Amino acid sequence: MENELRPSKAELEFLKLAYNRFYDIFEEIMNDSFWKKDAWYRLSKAKKGFAVYSELLNYEPIKWVIEHMKKARPPMEAEIGGELFKTIRNIINHFPFFNSWDDVWINKSIVNWDKEGQSIDRFMEKYKGKDVVKYRFWEAEKKKMTYLSINFPKKYNSDTKIFLKDILSEKEGVKFSFILMKQILDTQVEEIKN
């Protein structure tokens, strides 16, 4: 039974590359000097981190973690750690027209320019009008508690621009996202070597 749960050789190769890349980006984003870099650079790094995490969501044991979170963690945490983060990844990857987090926007017609009912469209339809979700995170090395809100759009139509910054602020939101992503990913780590 234990061998069935172990990652295959291909999974191990993928997981090693993905985890190493994610942890490198995580370390950079959590460093104060990152937030002094230009907006395009910050967006590019966040984009890469969300992309790596989204690929890791396809790994079966991480899917189990997300499912377990639905029962064992605070309301909406699993949805944020799964659906929201994947939607953010899709927005910044499928609409690479923007130079900063604060400039990124979508609306229903842009999202559905090619085909309706894809993942971003489904997410926006499902969560439009949902209540604000409030979070906080502790940065031990800075002895600092940060509070933030995740805001779902009130409306989702072709006339209303939905800015990414209005869903999740850049600095606090990205740091929170990477902290939660890391907590989810860490559930599969047996050992970390430098």
C-alpha cells in the first residue's frame, strides 16, 4: 500500500522542479526588498508563482489536501487555496496585457471573447456577490500581523471592469496567497535540503 502512495519517478522529477521554483519565488516575495522593485517585475514573479502552484494543484495528494480543508479549515479557505488562486493564475496568464498587478482587469466579454463557460467565467459566476472574506497573517521575523480582505465582485457583466487589486491587494494579498499556498504545499514535504 505504501508504494502506491509514493510519487512515481516522473512525479518526483516534476515535484522537485516545481517545489524548488515555488520556494525560491516564495523567499523572494516575502523579502522586503522585493516590494521595492518595479511593478512589472513584481507582477512577473507573482505570475510565475501562481503558475507553478496551479500546476501543483494537479498532483493528487494536493487535491486531497484541498478537499480535507473544506471540512477541517475555516470557511472558504479551501476555495481560496484552490479555485481563487487558480483563477488569479488564469487571469494573469490568459490576459498578459498589463504591466502591474493594479492594472489587471477583466469583464465578462473579455473573459468570454473566444468561448463562454471556461474556468474564469465559471468562477466569476459562482462567486459574484459573495461576502468579503477577511484574513490575517503573522510574519514572525518581523513580529507583524497583517490584515486583509478578499473581495468578490458585486457584478460580473460586460460593462463592469473587475480589477484584480479590488479582489486581492497586491502586497498584502500576494504575500497572503504565497503563505497559504506554501502551507498547502508543505503538507507533501517529508524533508527539505539546501
